[in-house]
Amino acid sequence: MSLYPRVVRPLLFQLDPERVHKLTLTALEIAGAIPGMGGWLRGIYAGPPRPVSVLGLNFSNPLGLAAGYDKDGRALEGLSCLGFGHLEVGTVTPEPQAGNPRPRIFRLPADQALINRMGFPNAGSKALRERLQRFSGRSIILGVNIGKGMETPLEEAASDYVRLFDDFYDLADYLAVNVSSPNTVGLRRLQGRASLHQLLEALAGARQVKMDSGGRYRPLLVKLAPDLSPGELEDALEEITAHGFDGVIVANTTIARGDLLDPHRMEGGGLSGAPLRARTTDMIRDVHRLTSGSLPIIGVGGVFRVEDVKEKLDAGASLVQLYSGLVYRGPGLVKSILEAL
């Protein structure tokens, strides 16, 4: 991993962030398609097994790739060779959409952070389904993160989520309901109690229909924002548990800025990376306390070192996801953490 921050990262950081992201995905996509390349990558990047059983699923280790990195499932074969215990693809919407205007990703090296205002750009449900159907014989746990389309009115949002639930029920090991991105106008209002009640009721009903017809049980999780007030968090957790949802992902990007140093600090969008570490850990601790430890938590936000992972696990998380840490520390981060756990 030392070669990455000294040599590779300075070169990549000379290029536009979104361009680098696409180049990286393309490289992983190509690598995953070359016979024998997967075994070579695993030999370099796979760490020791650290089995975890949660959500009724058996994970080879507690580290996962957060949603947003591979929205369309383009590089699943390559990504599955980098040592992760699970991959979460998406956010996917029912129809293809371009997302927000560019530029829409900004690096904040002085703060080891990123700001993005992507707005769920993706190729749509049909394209992702086709890729997941080809991703057969896999051993890695796969989650699909689902969200409403930009043009869908909030009062009709439940129909988008139920459609996506139906689309990926047979292809995902779990489904994550994204109601917390700050980059789709109005989306976070779905975390309000009345809206969340309506949405979760619709999804719980859709799952019951599947179960009644003999379908396998699929865990459902809700991804929450780190900007919820204590009262809003309590309301959301009450709805999540009342509707029999299986867990929460804590947390999405934040609209808060705090004491940042980088010149890009006031760009609009969601902030991720090192500045979120303490906030998301505190939120994990709050969720664990409010639910008496009964609700599984996937912790995400500011994970750069093994100490960050241990902090989140000690606070009550069962699994931990990475994203910004990979940008700053490179693909060897997963192995280095697993070796030190």
C-alpha cells in the first residue's frame, strides 16, 4: 500500500476525479474478464478470513465496499478479488438517468475527504439486472442499494422502491433503501416519520407477498443520513423496527462542513471521508443504544485505518464499509486492515 500514496495517488490526483473513477472501474472490469487475473489479484489483495454472521448471511470478513463506487455493477468480478466480504452496488433507479451537471466530484486532500453531488447517475434497473445475472457462481455477499428517480414526485416514491425491490429480490443478498442522499432534491424528506412509514409499509408488504409465494427471505436495510437530529433518528428507528426491517447503514454523506481546510470545502453536495469518522461512530453508538443492540448496523464514514474499523465495531456495528479511504489509501487498504484486526 505504501507505493500507492507515494507514487500512484499523486499521478491520479492530477486528473479529474470523475475521469479517474471511470478509468479505475474500466481497469477492474477488464481485469475481472481476463482468465487467471482474478487469482492473481486475490493473491495480492485478499487478507485473512474474519468470518461474520449477521442479517442471516455469512460474510467472509466485516469489510465491504460502500454504494456509489460501482453504481452499475460494471466491475463486480474485479472488485470481488480485492478482499472485500461484501459489495454494495448502486444506487440504482428504475430508469437510466444522467445525474447532476459536472463537475460533481471534488477531492479535499487537506481534509482527506470528498464532496460529491452526483445525483444517482446510473444506467437503470434493466442494465444492472443483466449484469447481476451474468455475475454467477459468486461467493461474495452482494447488496443492491435502491433509490427513487430524480423525476419521480416524493408522493410516488414508494412505487419506485417497490419496483426496484421486485427487480432485485432474486439477485441480491440484501437490499439497502437509500432515503438519505443529499444530491436528489427532496429525497431526505423520505426520512420524516410519515413518509418513512408509508415507504417502509409498502416495502414490507412487497416482501410479504414474495414470502407467501415461496420466495427466499431478503434482508432489508435503510441507509440514514448523519444529519438527523436526535428526535428524527428516534422516529426513524421506531419506524424501521416496527416494520420488521433488518438493519441500518450509518451513514450517508453529510451536508455539514465543520472546520475544513481545503479550498473546495464549500462546494455543494455530500461530504465523505475522514471528517465523518467521529460523527458516524457516535451515530452508530446512538443507534445501538436506542435499539438495545437488537438492530444490525453497517458502519460507514471515515474509515482509513484498522483503528477506525475497530472504533465502529466497538460502537455497535457488525460490518464496516469503505469508499473514500480507498481513494486516499489505495486497494491494499482492505488487506492491511484485515491483517491488523
